[in-house]
Amino acid sequence: MNETEQQEQQQTSEHEHGFHIQIDRVRYRVAKREMTGTELRHLTTPPIGPERDLFEVVPGGSDRKIEDTQVVEIRSGLRFFTAPAHINPGRAMRPTGVSRRP
């Protein structure tokens, strides 16, 4: 069997048995070859809310933010993570032991 035939066989096998992906280190098995950001968000229980952004892990590169309407080509081994959509910078803190008095 040549390399092309092996790839086709693997793709057929994955489609029949599903694809294994991870979201926030939890494994999921999905059958669809393409999913939107919204569909990915609804795999988790409870679904990922709008207060969090969804990112695809890109090994060796910049992670990619997945928008709700964006279509993602699914393959086994894909990893996603969530992060707060809005980060409040907070107050500047004084170093320990530093007084306000002159």
C-alpha cells in the first residue's frame, strides 16, 4: 500500500470512528469533519459562554482565536483552550516593604 492509499484509509477510518479533540484538556470524540466555533463551544457541559474566548493550539506558532461563525477543519489531535474574553488590568501594586510616606 502506498502513502496516498494509507492516508485515504486513515481518513476513512477517522470518519467512521470519529475524531479525538481536546478542549481545556478534556477529550471529546466528534464525527463531523468541519465544525463552527459555536458547535465546538457546545461540546462542553455547560457550553462555553461568551465571557470566554476559544483558541486552537498551534504548535510552534501563534494560537488561533476561533470565532463563533468560523469553520474549523477537524482532525484527530486538535487541541483548544479557553481564556477570559476581557481581562481587567487591575491596580498597580507597590513593591512589598515600600511606604507611601517620604
